[in-house]
Amino acid sequence: MAPRRAPDLDILGWTGLKQHGGSLDDEFHRALRGERGKKLLREMADNDPIVGTIIQAISTFVRQTEVHVRNDAESAAGAANMEFISQCLDDMSSSFDDTLSEIMRSIIVFGFAYIEIVYKLRDGDNPDARRNSDYDDGKVGWRKWGPRPSETIQRWKFDDDGGVKGAYQIQMNGGEVFLPIEKCLLFRTETINGNPEGRSMLRNSFTSYHYAKNLREIEAIGIERDMTGLPVLRVPPSVMASATGTREAAIRSDLEKLGQQIRRDERAFMMLPAKTYAGQETGYDFELMASPGSHSIDTDDVIRRYESRMAMPLLAEVMFLGVDGSQGLGGALGEVKLEMFEKSITALLERIAAPINDFAIPRLMRLNGQMDRADYPRFSFGPVSRPRLAELGDFLQKTASAAVVVPDRTLENYVREQAGLPEAEDQEDLADG
């Protein structure tokens, strides 16, 4: 038998991530690089009504999604660990719901969220926050998951193989602190070239946002000019052709300031030579020049087109259905787009659950002496959307007719829950009442 050949354990290639001293240089668009790029993404999220509404819609879906901690191991240790993790999630100083909201917003806007896990000892009611807990079993629990704003993450530390070792966060006093990956959780929308900052979900909307923003400003200025007219000041030709430093030049400068101050938002006006009659100058004259007529470009239609394209990369076009007589949510197209939007949120939640299951839970288990991964619980999210009542009713009618599903009290309560109705009361309870 031939001797077993040892595998080559060395790494020869690289991830392809462009970075210099931990500062990333993987974005080809200059405006979106570094701190300036994060400010632009923040501007999109905070200033634009379309982007803000989409983020709010995603957050609403996420907040309505149930959180589950389960354990597939049929053992006493597995059941106890499942109960322990559920306790830890509810025993943090900042609720998990609020933390999840911050994580979701950060990865949508910036592409990643960096969370520092702060531990504590479960020592009952204790004035020391490092030991305060609803439980007094002495175990290590989660004090809080502290979001570290993406805008404060200045650079990253990588190992020789391109793996993330941690991040440097800028402090209020201008200094920086190193946050090791062993103490943190890194959530990303996707992993490209090992980039720890993932990819902003707003990235493909940036061009449409840029044009829509500029067109809105141009439209507003155009409307104002049509309503107020363009200031036109006619002056003697000698003032128009005056040389610098002369009295006429000073007069011209004062008149320019006067004309510009008539418009408070845009410094725009025209100065023309005065009209002449029979070879004689008429002196000074002032008027508001109105727009010559209507324009052939429908700016409202163009702006809506760019706003719709802003929503496309986020699969949020469903928000535009039913506008201007288009097919609404009740149509087939609306159902398809809504389903795609819900699936995109489901995929995003799966990306959030992965680091919790791969790192947060195992670390906490090991800190408490639990080394058997088979007994570790799993974290997951429930379905993003509830079944459509019409579809659910049709499904139950067909399966019940074929004796595939037998109606019982559990099924009845489930249907009532989906319809927003209270649970059915037992007949015995009604009789006792």
C-alpha cells in the first residue's frame, strides 16, 4: 500500500480585496469611498423619502417577525441550553428587538454591522451592571450587544491569510480603540473578496438617487422662476461697458447685488443695456421676465422613473404599485412583487442569524463550560409574512375535502390567529361562565 501523501496546507492566492493598512479601497466610485461614501449613504437614508420609506417598510416586516430558539437534540442538556439562551436574550440591558433594528438599518445602509458583545455574571439584583441579572445562578450571560456605528469604523486588521482580526473604531476624543473579532459579531449583506464591510443595499440605487435628487432641485427652481419671473435690469451702455475701478463700475456692482438679492434662494438675474429711442438712452429700467411658455419635458414623469429605479435593487417596487392607475397590490403582478420583497427580507434575516449561531451562542456556551456542540441551541426567525387568507382558505378547503387535513382545535386557533381573531373558547368554559 502506497504511503499516504501529506496535503499542502499553505495558502498561495489572495482574496482580491484591495486594502492598504486596513483601509479599504475596493469601491471604484470615488464618491462612495471611505468616510465620504458613508456620509453619502447616510444622506440617502435620512434625506430621501423613497429610501427612508423602504427602510421603514423593511424594519416593520422585521419587527413583526418572531424570534425562535430551538434545539434538535433530544437531551436534557439540549433543553436546558435552549432555555438558557432564551433567558440571555431577554436579560440584556438593551432589548434584542432594539438591537436587531440597529443591525438591520446598518447593514441596509452601509452593508455591515459590527456589534460588540458585552458579558456579565448572572448574580441577581446587583448595583454593578457587570453582575446585575434577573437570574442568580452565577453563569456568564449577555449584558448587551453594543452596536458600534459603521461610520466610526475607520479601518480593519487582517491576518496573513486575509481573515478579519478586528476593527479600529474612532473615539469622540479623536483616538481609536481596537475591537477584536473574538469579542464581536460581524453582520454583512454579502461577502465579496472577503470584504468585512459587505456591500450596501443602497449601492445600486445611488445613481438613480443622484439624478432624482438633482431633478427635484431643478424642478423646484424652474417652478419658482416660472412663478416669479427672472429679474432683468436695463442700464445705460456706459455702465455696462465700464472699466474696473471707475464710478460706473461701482454703480454696476451695486446694481448686480440689488438684482441678486431679489432672489433669496438662487442668485440669478440679467443686466442688459438700456433701450434707446431716437439715439437717446432711456436710462434705467427694471422688469421681471416671464417664462415664454410650457416645457416639453415632463419632469414629474422622469423623477418617478428614477424613484422607481431606486427601489428596484431593494426589490421594493411593490411600493409603487397602484400609483397613477397602475395595477395595485391585489393583482397578480402585485402578489409576485410582494412575494419577492418578502423573500429578500427572509434572506437578510438568515444572514443575521448565521453569525449568532456560528459565534455568539457557541462562545457563550463554552464560557459556561458547555463543550458539546450537539447540545447547542439554534437561533432562527419565523416567517416574514403570514399566509394570504384567501389562499389559506382555499388550501384548507381542498385538503379537508380530501381528508388530508382533519380540522381540530389547534388548526382552528391557527386560522383564527392568521385572521387576527381571538382563540376559540372551550364549550366547557362557556358553560362554567
